[in-house]
Amino acid sequence: TAIGAGNVPTRLSPDGNGAVGGAQFGFNYQIGAVVIGAETDLSATRLGGNDIYSVNLYGVRVTTQSENRLSMLGTIRARAGIAFGDLLIYGTGGYAYGRVEQRGSIVPDPANNPTALGSRSEIASGWVLGGGIEYAITPAISVRLDYTHYDLGRRQLTLAEITGLAPGETATMRTRTSGDILKAGVNFGF
């Protein structure tokens, strides 16, 4: 109540892009042209972004900021596809997990008004779906192009009032962590 509802946005979109790099391990079993298998991967990521909104009502400028980042992503997936000679077209899906880092703030200017801050870093879990193509260069080496959509769910961040001007008051930010990744890779078989 200390920061009026008209001073903060109802929605921020901390969209962003970034880089992914990691390793995977898996197996395939082929029956005729049908290929089934499973794989797991783990990637270091720099995905996410932040969004800032400022409004000046009643002589107080209020800046609201939300940041949502993904610093690690792992999956455990089933895979099925059809082989056309050395080319495999496949779909995949399963479990996803990742380290989600979330920060939020509501900062007024002049600073003799309540300020609310919060942050959290945790492992979140959800699901992943995707597909791609893989081409066998030799019996032991293949290259692939892979699309993945991940969704690590929704979470809530409580912003605590830190100035003591509105004791016990909090604000709440709700976020959803999801995205799309396009990966290229080289597989070595054994």
C-alpha cells in the first residue's frame, strides 16, 4: 500500500537471448528405419534478460526492475526418429532442470519513500520438447542440428521493504522461465 498500484507495472518482460555450450551422452537402437533412444545433456548457459519500467506520479519517480536468468540447463530425454540412409529426423522430449536466478526491485526517487528488493537463485525443474536432424559422416561420427523448447515453470519472488518506512510490507513478482534453443553439435559414437 505504501507504493501505489499505479506506480508499478502489471507486467514486465525480461526477454533475452544468449549462448549455450555443453555436452551430451546417449544411446540409440535401430529397428529397420526406426531409431529409438535416450539422451541426457548438461549445458552452461547465459540466457535471460531484464526489463525496467519508470513512472513519475505525484512527484515521486518509481522505477521497477525485473531480471530473470538461466545459468545452467540440463535435460533427460527420450528420442525417436526415422532414418533415411545416413540422415535421421527425430523428435525428443522429457525432463528439464536448470539454475534460475531472479532479482526484482521497486525503487522510488526521492529515496525518502519505501524501497523493496529481493533476489533468489535455485534449481527449477520442468519439461522439454524438441526435434532435429542428424547426419552420419562415418559410422562413428555424426553432426546434428537440434531445436529445444524448455519450460521450467513459474515461481514467485517476494520483495522486502528495506528502508523501514513501511515495516512489514512486501511486494510480489511472479515469473515464468521458458525459452527456445537451437544447437549444433558433433557426436562421437563408440
